[in-house]
Amino acid sequence: MADAALAQAALGATLPAHCELAVVGAGWGGAYVAWRMAVDTRSVSADSVCVFEANGRVGGRVYSISDLPNADGFVLDAGAYRFIDDDLLPAALVWDALKLNTACYDWKCSADCEGKHNCYVVKDATGNNLGYSWPIETMLAQLENAGAGTQVHFGQMLTSVTAAPLYGSRALRLGFAGGGSVTASKVLLNLPGTSLSALSSDSVVFTDSTRETESLLRSVSSHGNNKVYAYYDDAWWNSKLGLMEGFINDATSYAVPLNGRYHDGPQRCVVGYDPDGKPIYSGLKVERGNCSGFLEIYYSRETDYYKSFMVDPLQPVTVLTAETAAGRKAIAEVHSSLLGFHKDALAEVGVTSLPPPKTIVISNWTPDGAVTPGIGSMQEGPAYSYEMGYPAKASVRHPAPDYDVFVADQDYGYRSGWAVGSLVMAEKVLQAELGVPKPTWLEQAWYDDNVMDIKEEAEGADGITASRRNSDFKYAFDEL
């Protein structure tokens, strides 16, 4: 939504007067805390839990899109999209708690993902991509089913978190763009650094925190990136060339930057027809099959070329078709570049021409995005965490000790660029701040190592310099 549309949505919305638990941000960490409290442990009444989201969708940097033009039946992940098998918090949540179907990200489960692991994507029972937002949608649906069915509120951009002494010494008032407000007993902020830093200066996370904590909250540095897909009715890289795994990588020789993966985008492969002549699709990709689908042509640092197609600074995704001049330009240049890159391989199989893509989907995750920026990480002091071993300081997790307001977002969490970073920070809030016991569906040893054994005072403990932290942003582009 544009600013005006967000404000209009907020003005027209019916907000609750008070929430026992208010979650701001319907990303992985926010949905998880709401679900754990109200559904998984029933620590609070589901009716008393509220979730507020600035966008008109769930997920934040998770952006699963259906109903794309010319691509009926596909769900595409324009943002984060997968989890690693030994990251047991998201893995056990998806497999054991939510009981969702998944499939290996790499072709034939090659265990070649992030250092000899398997990564997984979320699928439906027939093998079609459901999108990485589906676990989030499932948790929020269970929350609403357990309550009155009206606990999730979209189009609500948080502007302030201030004291509400008339409602209790620790009560808080949430202010939203458009003028709406809600009081709350406890607040979980699942917000990126840009959104949190943009809160009003009288917000308790700044006025009641230490100078060091405020500095850390404002220290998030984000890097922009692009994720780009082209949809073809004929998935020719598969059907003509048999390319099921591997990379497209040439950023300089062609009209558009190329840096994608053959095994990434969803495909649908026809394996037969029913008596009415309708196609029957395989649940898996079929090598050299009759397939349509999306080819990931770029997933890396932000480029001027792809950024030029961004039309709304608040929305990272642009969908282009031949119906617009911009779409025709992108389709022609993308297709020409892909044919140039694969010229020799296509010539070997006697292919001299191919129909162009029908749809281009471009994600621009910009560093300064007001609602959904690029991937961020704290860049000052000892609170930055590398891999899973060292946490953000407890002061960042609970920035205003006189109030029950907590922060859980991967920008401040335990691994930059992966949902597990936000989830572990959320689980640490539940364990250390709210007294919620270990999930019954999570292995004790993993919980002990990754939640209970977090070092609270990590000053100098990770031994990682700022320069190395900056160089290690490669982790941030492996999931988004």
C-alpha cells in the first residue's frame, strides 16, 4: 500500500480497545509468539491476543504470491523461501507442530544446501509450492480459529509505543498511522530496524532504555537485494536442456544481470490427461518433461537495472507483463539475455528460437524500505550474533525494563537473513521474559543448546570484528 492507502485503511478499521498480548508485525517471529502463547500453550486466551501488520499480507520479508498473471496454479516466493533441516526450530515447527508437507529444495535431495544439508520448501499434498508464508498463515489461522476470528489486523503501521498509566503501571498504548490506538498489557515487536527506528522519540523503547540499548536498536544496517523470476509456458531449461540443478551467473555480458538457479523456481509438469482432457500434473519436477514454470534469473545484491522497475517504495514486488511498456522492455531484455547465456547449449540441441516469458516478477528489497527493507543486522557493539552461538543482548530483547515490551526480529536476532534468527529470538522472549516452557515438539538437546544456553552478556565473546560481520552478509542472501 502507498502511504495514503495505509492511512485510509487505518482510519476505516475497527480496532480492539485493549489486548492482553499485542504482536506488531506478522512475520515469522510475530506469528510464532502469538501462536505459542494462545494455541500451543494456551498461556493466554486467544481472544485477548491481537496481531497488527502494516502490509495487507503476512510475512514481512516472506512474500508468497499466488494469482500471478499467466501463471495459474503457481505460488511464487518473492522473498524468503526455505529452511535447513538441522535448524530444528523452524523444521520441527513445520513438520511436527503444524504438520505441513515439504519437499527438498535441491534436485533429488542432493544435501548440497548450506554446507551438506538439505533445505526444504513448503508444498501441498500434491507437490505444488504453497509458499514460505503458509506456516505463518497456518499459525495465524489457528489463532483466529481459537478466538473470535478477528484478531489479525492489516494495514496498521505502528508509529509509537507509549506508556498508558490509566490502564496500569506497565500498560502500553500503541499508536498507528491514521490515528488509531490500542492499549496492551504486553507487546511483542516483530519489526525490522527501519520500522523500529522510525517510532516516535517518546516511545518507551527509547525513553526507558539505556543509551547503549537505544544505540543498538538504531544500529541495524541493511543491504538491498533483488530476486527476479521469469515465467515461461515452456520451462525450456528443463524440457530442452535438462538443467535441473546449478547456476546462471553472468552479471556483465548481457542486457540484464544474471545470477540465478535452475533448481529454484516452481514448475508444473504434465504427465497425462484425464477423461475430460484436462492435464494431470506430477507432484515433482520431471526431467526433460512437459513443464511450465518460473526460472530464477537473479538473486543477489541490489542492482540499478532491477531497481528501476520499482513503482511503490512501500512494496518490494513488481509484476510485469507485455501489457505495459515497462513489461515489454523487461521481457525482451530478460529473454534476449537468457538466450545469449544459453546460446551454445541451445545450439547443441538444435533450438534456434524460443517464445519469450509471459511474466517477470522483480523483488526490490531496498535497504531503507519503511515496512519491508532488505536484510539487516546489528552492526555495533558485542550484541551482534554470528551463526546461532551468540545472542543479541537481553537489553535489546527487553529494551524498556519498566514495561512488558519485547523485540524479536531477525534484524536483532541470532542469525541474519534466516527465519530461524527471528524464531530463536522469539523463543528466548517466551522462555526468559514470559516464562513459557519448551515446546513439546522440539528436541530438548536443541532447545538447551540454542535457547537455554544463550550467553546473555556476550561482550567480546564472539570475537568477530565489524569488518568480518560486514563480509559475512553472504549468509543474508541465502534465504533472504
